[in-house]
Amino acid sequence: MSDTPKINLTLEPAEVAVPVPAEVILTTGAEVAPVEESIPKELDDSTLTEEEKAMVATFSKQIDLTNTNQVLQYGASAQKNISAFSDTTLGKMKTQDMGKVGESLTSLVNQLKGFDIENEKPKGISGWFKKSGNKMSQMMTKYETVEKNIDHIVDVLQDHQIQLMKDIAMLDQMYEVNLTYFKELTMYILAGKKRLEEALAKELPALQEQAKQSGKPEDAHRANDFSALCNRFDKKLHDLELTRTISIQMAPQIRMIQNNDSQMVEKIQSSLVNTIPLWKNQMVLALGIAHGQEALQSQRAVTNMTNELLRKNAETLKQGTVETAKEAERAIVDIETLRYTNEQLISTLDEVLQIQEDGRQKRRQAEQEIRQIEEQLRGKLLEFRS
């Protein structure tokens, strides 16, 4: 990779500038590779190329264990690279706020759950038509509001997704950089061990033998100083091995962060391509079903009203027809009326006859009384004549 630093073994470490991966332009989804086995647990040169092995052999010969400053600064550049790289990695990780992604996904879920229209039973046919219209209007308004909010959340999630994919690609580069620093540190350690083994096997015994044979204090001091330098250099190599362990640990940590980012990208992708289109499809179906139910209820209401009108008209028609038939079958004068009239007529005739009979009797009585009156008057008149 162009951004991966080259291995450079040096005995004069300068200020270290850790290369930071450049901005990544994404063309396709960044795949997260598993943790590679290129970081062995055991320290050996099996992972080195022939050129790198030759570099280690050449560099080990340049190490001067009698140079105190060189011993103290041995591998410092690689250690600084690892330390600075760790700080850079940590800084990159701090800039990732996964909480915002979680909040966006939670907001999406809440918006989807919020689409709920209260269903009240209408009273009467006119109430149903009014309620049906209100319900459809509420559903459309709520759908448009939720859809607008979801579109905003989608834009936010897409921004998060792009940033996460850039981070994944960046972490791939950082992983390669870490591998380079790890190999460089390994080569320092291998070269140092090779030089230390040679010093302990040849130079130190030679100095000790010389001091033993000469008996001179300066030779003894020289052998002791060289032994102390070898011991100090061994501790330095141990420190480098600790730094190498940090680099080993850095690799799976980078991959774990990548996996977390990838899972979040997949979650966002699933929401964008599955959840939201599915929700919109279901809402379209729900609105279609609601329209169908509205038409069905309208037709049912019309049918019920038609049946009710037909029943009432049938009852009215029956009643009118029966009354008309009854009137049509009646005679001009009811027999009851004739019977009543005849009874009244007979009663009237009886009463008239009775009145006439009473009148005759009264007239006879009156005639008798008139005669009596006349006789009485005649008698009085005869009395006056005599």
C-alpha cells in the first residue's frame, strides 16, 4: 500500500512522524478481513523475506555494544513509532460516536411505532361516513409526517454509514501500518539477539579470559563493563519485546473495531434496504385496505339503507293495498247502516203511531169535556131565562 511506511533500521533514531492514512474514497463496501496469522507469537525469522533476513544479518554487525548511547537508543525509533501509532489509533477511535448511530436507529424505530390511528366505532350511518373521512385524512396526515421524519433519519443514517465505511477502510490501512511497525520491531529484536548471542559466545569470554591471564585491573574492568553492557542490551531487547507485544495486541483490537463498525454498517444497510421499504409497502397496503374498507362500508351502508327503505315501502304498500281492497269490496251502504236505519224507521213509526193514538185519546177526552162544558153552559143559560 502506498501509505504503508517502509522498514528502516537505524542506530541513530530521529524524531518519528507516524503516517496517518489519507482520506479514503469509497467505491464499494469495505470488507473487514480477519486477523491475519502474519503476527506470530514466537519470535523467529520465519516471516521474514530473504532480503529482510540479509538486512537483519547486516544490521546486527553494525551494533556496537561498547557504545553506551547506542545501546540506550537501540530500537527507540520503532518504539516511538508504536507509541505514536497507538496514540493516533486511539484518537481516531475517540472521534467515532456510535451513540449517534444508535440514537438514529432508535428514533427510526420510534417513528415506525408511532404510526397508530385510534379506531373508534361510529354511531349511525351519517356518523360512519363522517368518521371514515376523518380517519382516512388522519392516516394520510400521519403517514406524510412519519415519512418526512424517516426521510430525515435516512439521510443521517446514510452519512453515518459513509463515515463508518471510511473508518473501516482507514483501519485496514492502520492494520497494515501496524504490521510494518511490528515487522520492523521484530527485525530490531532479531538483529539485537543475534549480536548479543555473538557477544556472549565470543567477545565476553575472550575479554574474561584476557583479564584472567593478564591479571590487569583495566582488563577486568573492561570485561565487567562489557558484561554490564550486554546485560543492559538484553534488558533493552526485553523492552522491545514488550513493545512488540503491544503491537501484537493492537492487531486484533483494530479488527474488533472494524467488525463493530461493519456490524453497524450492516444494521444501517438493513434498515435502509429492508426495514424502511417494507414499512412503506405495508403502509401503502394499509392505506389501500383502508380505502377498500371504506368502499365496502359505504356499499354496506347504502345496501342497509336500501333494504330499510324497501321494507318501509313494502309495509306502506301492503297497508295501502289492503285498505284499498277493503274499500273496493264494501257496498255503497253497509248492511249495518241499513239495519240501523230500518230499526230507527220502525222505532220512528212506532213512536208516530203511539203519538197519533195518544192524540186521538186526548181528542176524545177533550170532546167529552167540551160536551160537559157545553151542557154546563146550557144549564146556566136556562137558569137565567127562568
